[in-house]
Amino acid sequence: MSYTSFQDCMQNSMWFKQLIHDPNVYLAPHIPEQKLQGAASYLPVSVVLSDVLMLIDDTVFGSAKAGLCLTERGIYTKESFEDSNMFLFEYIKTINVSGGFFGYGLDINGNRMIRFTQINKETTHHLNLGLRELLNTRQALSQSQSQSQSQSRQNQQSHSASLSPAMTGVIDVMVFFALYQTPVCQPESDQYLAEQFQRFPQPAKQYLQQQLQRGICKPWTKIWQSVISWGSNMPYTAKAELMVQALRLMAINLYPAEEMMNFLYQLGDALALTRQQIDDLLREVLSSDEQQQSNHHSEPEPTSGMNVQHACELLDLDQQQLSLDRVQQAYRKKMAEFHPDKYQQLPTSVRQLIEQQAMQLNQARDYLKDYLGAY
């Protein structure tokens, strides 16, 4: 029988069902907190107690400071007056019962694992068969994951093979700026990318979605070197469009201004743009943004397009735990990062961009204060 997880296997295994009859064996989620705290004395710091799926207390007085703990990663053991041991499933080949004068135990890969003093031969036999079943389950899951990853890579290669190096490279640039600061693409970034790729062919859209769903962007140095190889042959309008898209994504994700400018100049250099051309592009974008803001200000609702979710995302707030104090604290923290006074020595165009970010934070704070009834 195949299982989808260790817990699924343990819940359905006849061997683990037999183990619960032994008073020294505890299965999650019914492991007493006191037992887990005792076992923590021999578990590695990297093991989270909530990840323990089974605990065997092999102490006389029930402290659980000796025995066995099982997680999805491996088996951890401790005998009284002996050093603790760790056996990761990826390195386990065989598990067998062993006996002796001092009691029954388990051997892993032909070497001593633990000799129990508080559980009998029958329980040890059931434990051995249960652990073997888990080992087989892990091998089956690993094989299934490998096949799935292989198929995913083949699909990705198939999609990218139908795209030109420039198109693949442009997508990699966009994905980088959408994911560089977060493993999950923010809703605003996702919406912006969808708008930008409306006119692109389906293979390009599929490749973009695959990269975003993976949640991992390629290293910047690799992307930068790739841009150098194809960027210089792009027409100026295409170069300008890519620069603007990168700028928009960084602005959406509130990149610090210095980091933003470093990325823009590096990307511009790779595209064979001069510093003057880059600065001119910035001024053009900022001028357009100012015009749009001026148009918005003439409308009846100055915070048009703002909503609670958007305001909370801008201020990194939990929508379920909103309060005036939390809004003000989050606002002060954000303004400390993006306040224009910190960047007075930077070019005017950059300062204007920071001021636009600060205005977004102001609008988010004011909207949430109104929403909470503070006038």
C-alpha cells in the first residue's frame, strides 16, 4: 500500500496500531508535553518538538530523557549513560531487531542503534516492522517527487526552448524583481506582470507562471551576464520598456532607494545604456507619475484604488489584528526606512521616487485611520 506522508502511513499501519498498547510508546498528537521536554535533552536544536511523530520513553521514572524520537527526517536515540545518536532516513538502508542479555533493541545498517530496557521483545518487533514500513514509504515518496521534479523540468525546458534567449531573459529579469525580497509574488506584482504580458505569446506566459510558482529567482549575477549577451541588440524602445518594468516592480515592492538605483544602473549597463539615458528614463517615468497623481487629486476621492487589504500590505499589517496603535507603529517603522530626508544626497529623480513611496504610506495610514473610525 502506498501512502502520501509518514503520518498517513503511521495512522494506517497495523504495526503502529500495536505500539500504542505499550504504555511507554506515545504517538502524535497524543505525546505529553512533559515527555517532549524530557526528550529535548537529547534532541538536536534543529528539531522542533512539534515535529516529533513518535516518542518512546525508556526511563524507569518516566522522565523521557532516554529513549527514541521519530520525525519525518530521521530517528533520534539516547540510552542511559550513553551518547545520543541521530539516524537520517536518507542514509538508512536496513533496520533489524537485535537481542541480548540486557534486552532487545534495533540495529541500523548493521550497527547498534539502541537497546531498550523498558519495552519488551514484542513491542521491539512491532517497532522494527513499523520503521521498515516508514523507510519504504519515504523511498516511494522520494521516487515520486523525483519523477514530478523531472517532469516539471522537462515542461519548463520545453516552454523555454520555444522562446528566444531575449524573451527568456526578459522574463527572468521580471521574476527577479518580483521575488527578490519575498518567496511569494505579491498580488500587486502578479497583477502588474499579467498586464504587461497580455500581448505576449502563450509559451512566454506559461514560462512566467512556472517561474513565479517556483518562488525562486535566478541569481542576479547570472541574469546580468545573460542580459549582456542579448541586451545590446534590443531596440532602444524595448530597453526602455524593460527598465521601466523593473522600476515599477521595485517600486511596488518598496525596494530601498539605494538598492533600487544600484539594480537600475547595473541593468542599464548590461543593456548598453548610458547613465544619461538611464536618468532621462527615470525623469520621464516620474514626470508621468506626477501627472497621473495630479489627475487623481482632481477627482472626488483622493485615495481612489486604496482598500483595506492594499493598505495593510503597504504597511506590513495583519488585517485581522488592526488597531490605531498598530497602524501608527507600522507607519513610523516604514517611514524610517523610506523617509525622503535620508536620501538628500541622491539625484533629484531618485528623491522624487522616494517621495512617491512615502505618499503611498501616508495614504495607507490615513485610509486605515478613517476605516477604524479615527477622524
